[in-house]
Amino acid sequence: MSDGFRRQSGPFRVGDRVQLTGPKGNLNTVTLEVGGTFHSHRGVLSHDAIIGQPDASVVESTNGVEYLAMRPLLTDFVMSMPRGAAIIYPKDAAQILGQADIFPGATVVEAGVGSGALSLWLLRAIGATGTLHSFERRDEFADVARANVTAFLGAEPTNWSVTVGDLQVAMPATVADGSVDRIVLDMLAPWECLDECADALTPGGVLICYIATVTQLSRVAEAIRETGAFTDPEPSETMVRTWHVEGLAVRPDHRMIGHTGFLMTARRLAPGAVLPALKRRASKSDFSDEDVEAWTPGALGERTSSAKRLRKTAREAQAAARAATGTTPADQ
């Protein structure tokens, strides 16, 4: 990515997003403006008192109340940004980067883009020399994703494209066969586009699917095996449990981040290669047409946001992007 992107370090600058932590641990996020102010029942805090200060500084409001001022981490940003669709949680994004081995300079395909949370993680991992092709079926989600990425980075990356359309049709028209290093699928029925993914991936490339339910998990695994183009799929799930540590009071927190989704990874075989047969224990691996019907998208159902909600989310995301770039609606 170019030098035009805002650095996430150094003294606070105009246009930076700053997370203010109050005395009771309450969080507020502001975008710094010359002459701007943050108002609360604890007084007024001038943006000018923050601009120029080092990151992680303590500043005071007019009532003498102290606030810790820090730039939001990417984790903080994606958990609080406007959402048109459910996001991939940071714990799963970290596993995707690790399990798929996303590296600087990689060519990566992502579908769907949702609200842009995973796009930000992928863009950071591939660096300035990599390329990210994101595909999304809905215009509204694509607009929210573009605005969120711009709000965090300060500009829309030149090595990132967002294509609206079905992956099965749009990807073959966008990327050449055998040119993609990694494919990340976050969609309702990833088994429908496995042939196109096999064509796009380079031999040894990684396919990773984010899957919400166990029925989808089973369907994707069997579909990957049926193609004969991939290694045996490897499913996993990640849970995070934080701990309370204060003096001798050391115990797990009462709440944890439990199930959010499953990950399924497989690698592209070389053309013509046949995967050696694996020895398996006897199991109930057979399934009927009725079982397959229960796995279809129509039976699973798809949660969608209302058009009114999506328009509001898009306005919020675009306002944040304008604040980050110093533009107005007339400039766009």
C-alpha cells in the first residue's frame, strides 16, 4: 500500500480516530478535527488538546476528568464499525491468516466481502505488493465495506478490487486460471463454487471456508472430497476465554467468546494428481438425497438486513470515511 495511507503510530494527527477511555472504563471514539470537541456529562474535551500528543496519552476534560487517548487497534475498529452484514470476529480472522498462510505479495480472493472486516486483515497481511480481489453479491454490503476500509486506512487501497456479482460468474472473468494463491469463502453455500475455486487456485494454493453450522460443515467437506482437486479438508473451531487476574484472585472470566463459526481448509492438488487413499475407521459416512436437501441454502435460511437498515449503515460508514479523508459529499 502506498505512502498515502495513514500510519497507525506516531503523534495524533487531524483525521485520526482516537479511542477515549473514561474513569469507569467506558469507551468513546472520535475523529480528530481542528477546533473539534468531545462532550459528555463529565465536561468538554478539546480535540486540539489531543492533536500532537503521543499515542496512549492521558488528557483532561474541562472538569478535570482524565481520559486515556489511544488509536483503536484493528480489533477495536472492526468490532465497532458500521455493519451491513455480520463480521468475521478477530479470533477467526487471526486463524484464517494463520491457517491459510496469507503472506506479503499474495494474490487473494475473498467472497463475500460483508462489512469489510476480513478485508482489512487480509490487506494488512498481503502488504503493498499483494492483491486482494473481493466479491460480494449485494451492492449495499459492498458500499459499506468500501467505506469502512477507507475510514480505517485513510484511503481506498489501489491493490484492492470489489466486484459485485456471483462468485461463480465474476471470478473467472476477473482472475486468470491458476493465478490465485489463497481463496477465502464466507458464504452460505460454498460448495456451489468449488470448481471455479479449483480453476483459479495455483497448485498448492489454499482454500479456506468460514462456515456457520454443522450441517454446512458436513456438506462442504463432502463436496471438497468429491471434486478430487483438493487435499482432504481439515475442519476446526476456535474459542477464546479471558481470565481475571488481580492479586491472588485468578480465575477464568464468567463470559467467553464461544462458537462463532467453523473453518475448513484444503489445498489445491496439481492438475492430474490423485490424492492417495486415506485409511479411515468405519463410520456413518453415507448420506441420502433427503439429507442433502436439508443442507440446501433454502432449508438453512439466510438472515438478511432490511433495506432501511442497510441504507442507514451505509450512511454511517460513508460519514466515517469522509471524516477520515477530509472530504465532503460534494467531493465524491
